[in-house]
Amino acid sequence: MSELETLEQDLIDSIAAAGSETALEAVRVLALGKKGSVSGQLKKLGKMSPEERQTAGPALNNLKVRIAEAIEARRDTLAEAALEERLRSETVDVTLPARPEQAGTIHPVTQVMEEVIAIFADMGFSVAEGPHIETDWYNFGALNIPPEHPARQDHDTFYLKEKPDGSRMVLRTHTSPVQIRTMEGQEPPIRIIAPGRTFRADSDMTHTPMFHQVEALVIDETTHMGHLKGTLEAFCKAFFEVDDIKMRFRPSHFPFTEPSMEVDIGCSWENGELKIGQGDDWLEILGSGMVHPNVIAAGGYDPERYQGYAFGMGIDRIAMLKYGIPDLRAFFEADLRWLRHYGFSAVSMPTLAEGLS
Ligand code: PHE
């Protein structure tokens, strides 16, 4: 074997033997570094005769290239093996039980949404959804709120940037647009609830810019206001877990329902503690009414044939009432101590059979 062949074989052996990227780097310096063995051979070229150089030059350069390639290939292999090793050693067994000192909790809003869904599912409602960013039409127009309607002022709407055609999308100010989307996508009869986020530019003790509502929509040929009252009463009893509940239906106005009612539930304050169901005080929990014929038509149904009711309820609000949470803003501050105090176990889902809370 020539001197060069021996050198190459030695280097290839050391590259193969390098067990880590650090060891491989050391081999690279010993071979191709300034004082490395390959570099040393290249320096000898200067002292050679032109004839010698003509064969030795290309041979040495080829050797250098082959060694560099071998190092690169080895580096890739080592990196891959290192990744494999990390993937193997850093796996997390998600089936292990939670460590109690680190267990997370379910946010009261999520808990209440699950409770509301469980109650209405039991009454034959399914769950519908819609986007948070809505067109003006779904949030207002289709709900019988034309552009100059004064009801728009009540909504403290967040608008998005104007589009080239002059229109502006909005953050939905209520879950009512889901009424229209559901009618468009389904044939009657309809029986849905739509829980989700809603947005209004408003912030104080009882208002946050993002909050939650649950919408309900029932449409068929015979549903009337008695059904609305009965459904709401059944819901309130189940949700607040009381046998009897005082409710008050107050005449009100929404452009998308006619007639419209706001619903209050009876309550009392005893020693600073709120009691739901009975008493001489009232708490407003939702807006409701018989769906306006214009809305039924906007949804694509014949208002001469179809009728029904809708309501929209504040989820954060009923969560505060049921669980005695005094300040709405705390819901969205992500304070760990608050979450530990008011949060719910992550392993027990609310069901009517096993208890809601
Ligand atoms: N969308 C109304 C609100 O946000 C509530 C509502 C829904 C009223 C459905 C009547 C019918 O205030």
C-alpha cells in the first residue's frame, strides 16, 4: 500500500470509529485542519517537481474530497442516531395518572358549557357552531337589523379593517348568527343550541370584551311560546339543581324576535350569600322570543309555514350565579390560584345521571 492509501485507510477507520459528533470533529481537525495529516501532504506539493505534482496533485485533492465526504456522511448518521436516542428517552407516557400536585383543572366556563350541553342534549337538542369572525349580514342584516337600525349601537361592535369592496367583517357580538347559518344548512325541524365566544367593546365588573353565550333555536310548524317557557323552566331547574324555581318573563325588544322577553330568576341574599330559585330579588339571565318572520325568511324558510323560538343566555353570567364567583374579569386573568379554587376535576364529565357538578 502506498503512503497515501495507508493514510486514507487510517482516516476512514477513525471516522467510522468516532462515536460522537465531538469525536468526529477531532478526527476532522487531525485530518483536514491546518496542521492535519492531509493538509501536511498537500504542503509537500510545493517541493515537488512539476511532473511529480501533475499526478500527486489530483490524487491528494481527491483524497481530501473523499475524506470530507466520509466525515459529512458520518456526521449525518451520528445526528440521526442522536435524534433517535432523544425520541426514545424523552417520550412522555400520556396514560400515566396526573401527579396530584400538578393536576390542571377545568375552567368554570368549560364546566358550565358541558353542563348546559348535557341538559339540552337530554331534551333532544344538538350542538351547532359558527365562526367568531362574521359578516355584517349574519351578525346583523339577516337578524332583522338593517344598517341604520338603532339596535346596532347597543352592540359595541369590534370591526375588522375595511375590505376593498368597502365591507367590514365583525367579531360576532352574539351567538345569534348561528341561527341563520343553521337554517341555511339544514331542513326544518330544527332544534339546536350554539355555545361559544362572543365579543363586545365593553369592560367593567360585569362585562369583558370577550364573553360566552349559548344560543338556542327551535323551528318547526307548531312550536309556540309555551314550549319556550317550559324548556327554560326545565333547564333552570336542572342547571341550578333545585326542585322549584321562580322565574319572571319580562316583555322586551329584540329585532330578531317578536314578541320578545327577557327572563329573570328569583334569588335572595342571605348573610351575603346568593341563593338561587326563591326570594324577592331578580337576576336577568337571558333574552328570548318567537323568531321574527323576517329572520325565518332570511334563513331560507317560508315564514307562513314555519315558526319557533330562540334565546341567548350568558354563560359566564350563569356560571357566576351557580358557583358564587363575584368578579367576571377574574374568569379571563388566568390566575393559577383562582383556577385551583374555582376549577373542576378534569376526570369527571357532567352528566344528568351522575350529577352535573
Ligand atoms: N342575541 C341576544 C343578545 O345577545 C339574545 C337573544 C337571542 C335574544 C335570541 C332573543 C333571541 O342579547
